Amino acid sequence: MSDTNKKCLIAYYSRKGNNYVGGNIVSLPVGNTEVVAKKIKDFIGGVLFEINTVKTYPIDYDETTKVAKDELRKNARPELTDTVKNMADYDVIYLGYPNWWGTFPMAVFTFLESYDFTGKTIVPFCTHEGSGLGSSEQDIKKLCPNAKILSGIAIRGGSIANADNVIQSWLKKQE
Ligand SMILES: Cc1cc2nc3c(=O)[nH]c(=O)nc-3n(C[C@H](O)[C@H](O)[C@H](O)COP(=O)(O)O)c2cc1C
């Protein structure tokens, strides 16, 4: 994927605020997934795109889990603040998200349904607190049947600061 002829987009959803990291509630000024997205950009280049919802989630962790559970139950599609104007230009999309209730936040469902990924490669990366990628890779396959989905990486929120080597060797495997 470090092939310079391939244009890479690093699209991610990440929530700042109180989160559950290593068994404790911590206030994250920058979300875990955003940290990983920026590391990927440092390692391979590409363009960052933050998937953001019009309606923001509560700062409180438990409140957010309730809202997110309800959205999952309703199969909601939260409205996004922004679109990728030139998606056709990108060959590879690194797609980052936290594991929410076993898959990605519903905002990422909205994102994946907003574009035609035919012929593109999607490379998932996820941060989590024990559930790994959950069903997210299968969910991407269902939403983007004409894209090539590479094997994703899952990193625990508390391990991100020490994850540079793991991320770099995963990126190498995608080449
Ligand atoms: C609404 C919500 C649901 C979550 N559900 C799960 C889960 O099912 N499994 C898991 O391992 N972690 C779960 N987590 C923890 C997050 O995946 C983890 O803290 C992640 O690193 C947060 O990334 P972010 O800071 O980029 O948003 C959940 C967190 C939230 C806020």
C-alpha cells in the first residue's frame, strides 16, 4: 500500500471525551482511533478524513453507550457533517473506527453507504477494549460487496502509545 501510485484516504470515526480505557474511565482529548489514524498518515502518507456526526454524542461514557445501543437497535444512519468530495480519486481507503457494541458506530454505516467503493481496497483498523474487530470486517463486506477488503488490525485503547511497531508491520503486510 506504500505504492506511491496509489492514492490513499485515511477515513476514521473517533470520539473525544470520557471513554473506558484499560478498565478506567479517562477523558481523551484526542480519541484513540484518531491517534492511530494519524500514526498511519505519518507512516505511509495519505489524506485524513474525519467522519463526524451532525448530532454529537454525550461526553459521558455510559450515556454514550446507551445512545449507541439504541442506534444499533434501530439500525440508524446518523447524518454526517461532511463528505469526501473526490472519492473517485482514491484507490485505497484505510477505514478506522472504535468497536461499539461489537461493530463500528452507525456513523460508519452511513459513511460506507454514501459512496461507491467498487474496485477500491478497504483496509480496516479498529480500537477496542477487548472485542477486537468484532463483526466489523463482515459488515464492511456486506456494505461494500464490490470492494477488496484487506485484513484489519485491532488495537486496545490502552496499548496505542506502544503500538508503532505493530502498526508498521501490519502496514507492511498490506503492501
Ligand atoms: C458506545 C461505546 C460502545 C463500546 N462498545 C465496545 C465493545 O462492544 N467492545 C469493546 O471492546 N469496546 C467497546 N467500547 C470501547 C471502545 O471501543 C474503545 O474505548 C475505543 O478505543 C474508543 O475509540 P475512540 O476513542 O477512537 O472513540 C465502546 C465504547 C463506546 C463509547
